[in-house]
Amino acid sequence: MFLIPISILMGLIALGACIWSLKAGQNADPEGARYRIFGDDTLNGKLDPKIRGSLSPIGNQSKLL
């Protein structure tokens, strides 16, 4: 008895989320993420400080401990 109204409500919520994501530009550049992996991670020959810890094996081990 309550399943049909609940399923309609859930469908409307999902539809609203899809419309919101289109208007907010959530998928504005789906091809760009594919090519960002090939970008250069260095600035003037030095490793970017934002990713330095993620590439360091010591940094990764300290996060696990």
C-alpha cells in the first residue's frame, strides 16, 4: 500500500538529483579527467608539495601506522 508512493517519491528524488547535476556542471568535462593523468606533477623542476606526501613511501607508511 505504501510501496508505490515511496517508489514514486524516490524516483522523483533521483530525477531531481540528475537535473541538479546537469545544471551545476558536475559532468561538464568528462573527457578531461582521462587526460589529466598525463599532466606534469612538477613545478619548476620540483615536485608539487600537494602530492609530495602521497608519492613518498615513508609518508604512506606513516599514515598506515
